[in-house]
Amino acid sequence: MSAAPSRGGSTGHAIDTLAEIFAAVEHCRYAWPALYDPALPPVGETRDAVNLYRGRLATMGAAGAAQLLTHVGRRGAALRATGE
């Protein structure tokens, strides 16, 4: 999975991140539900792979959300400073 292009915390960056996630799983859409399947085996290679990808998705999502919220926070502060 390649890094999503950076658009400086904009909403575009969030869309880029989602596009990367869906591009990565497009070739095996049938596998997408397995990432959040509560019936996965408790141990083993499958569980390890799922945990790896869950972690990667969570990291990407958290980074994208943090950048977006930072951007929104700066924009809101700028608007408050100008009285808009």
C-alpha cells in the first residue's frame, strides 16, 4: 500500500487516503469483510495478517483524521481572528 498523496491535511487528503485503501482491496473485494469479521480464528497466520492490516488501516485513518482536524482547527482559528 503506497502512502496517500499529501494535500496538507485538507479534505482532499482524507479522500486520497480512502482512495488508497479501496485501491488496495479492489482486486480482492471478497476479503474486505474478513478484516472486521468477529469469527476469525483466535491465533494463527490468518489472525496475524488481519491484525497487521487492521493496524495499518487504523494508522492511516488516524493520521488522515488528525491532519484534517488540524486543518479545520487552523481554519476556524483564522476565521475567528478575522471576525468571520
